[in-house]
Amino acid sequence: MQPFKFRPTAANLAVSLLASSLAIFLMAMVYWVLGEPGPRWWWKWVAGILCLTFLAPLAIKLTKRQAISLSLGLLCAAILAFATSYVIVHQRMNEPPVAVLKVDSRYPTSHKPQSKLWFAQNTWWAWLPDGSGSSIWRRTPQDWLRETSLDSWLKKLPGRADVWSEEDSVRAVLVDEDQLATASLRFDAERDGYVPEGEPVIWPVAKPKGLKKSIESATIARDGTGTWWIAYDFQQAIWVRHSRDRS
């Protein structure tokens, strides 16, 4: 029985398939680590690298020993790439989230369906609770910045807000456990920021005896006639107020 003779052409083809598969695997690892596919022009380089990886071994005459050695080297490179990628991704998953902005409130946005963000004057704004009141934040190219000029005006207002923004004005309904409030702001171009528009309207919501549940959320909107509407949950029901009723 004649021993099997490994043909160089077969060795070349095996190494070509293994090398191109490894190239695809390494690119997948890059996507896994970076988390993005990359720009369109990058795909041309990817196609070129794959073609070169597949065709290059075919141009070299390999023996059985060389093919096995090269294959083992490629497999080791694949294992090392996977291990490195796994370590990097695992470290990123265990890293604590970076705070974009920090307020003195345990759950500033909570999980209620209220709008805390709005877009105006070519930037994003946020109305968030902070300690004993509310706070207004502006998104800049570098970071979120707090509008400290409004802190004294917002200090005694409830923290959780639902916002309605129109052109240069913004109005919010603010929720606490046993009270509601509405507050209005308008954008001042000279100051390059929002300023109060009138005094806030605050009204308590008395809870009947034995009722432990408080107001959880509220929302504000304005209809085509200019009437403001506020809807909120109270006593296991949905209550509605409009701008003609301030009591």
C-alpha cells in the first residue's frame, strides 16, 4: 500500500481557504471590539485584503510540512485574536457607565413616560430634578452645562417634569407626590438662555385618608385653540385640567 502523498496544490488550496477564513474572523473580531462597521471606503480595503489573503498562498509551492506549520500558526493567531478581543470586550462591559451629567437625585428620569428633553435654538435641553427642586441643562459640543441662573427660580418647584416646547417658549408640568405645578420659560437672545415667564402656578393635591398612592406622572399639551391641558393619575383614575382652571 503506497503512502498518501500530499500534493502541493492541495496544500496551497487548504492554506488559502484557512488564511481567508482567518482574515474574515479577524475582521469580525474588529467589529466586535469597535462595535461599528466602519466607513464605506473601508470595505474596498476589506475586499482587497480578502483577495490577497486567498490568492497569495496559491503562488507559493508548499510542502505538507510547510502547510501544516503555516496552518497551525494561523490557528494560533486566531485563538490569540479571539482571546484578546474577549478580554477587551469583557473589560468594557464591567466598566461603570460614565455620567453625562450629575444631579442630586437618586432616579432623575425614573421610568415614567414624561418628556424631560426638548430641542430648541439648535441644541438639546433637559429639565431634571435636583435635590429640593428642578434644574435646566443645555447640551454643548463639550458637555452638558447647567443653567445656574434659573436655580433660585426653580428651587421650590417639584422635580419631575413633562415639557412642551414651541419656538422660543417652553412650558412644563412638574410633579411631586402631593402637588402639581406649571412653569413657563422663554428664550432671551440677548442673554443666550431661557428666562422665567411669569410666576409658576402650584396647587396641592390632597390625598384622602388611607390612600398611600401618590401622583406618579403627568403630561402637558396644548391644542389648536391655545388651551393648555394637563393629565395625571390620582386615586386610581386619570384626571384632566385645562388652562381655564387654576384652582
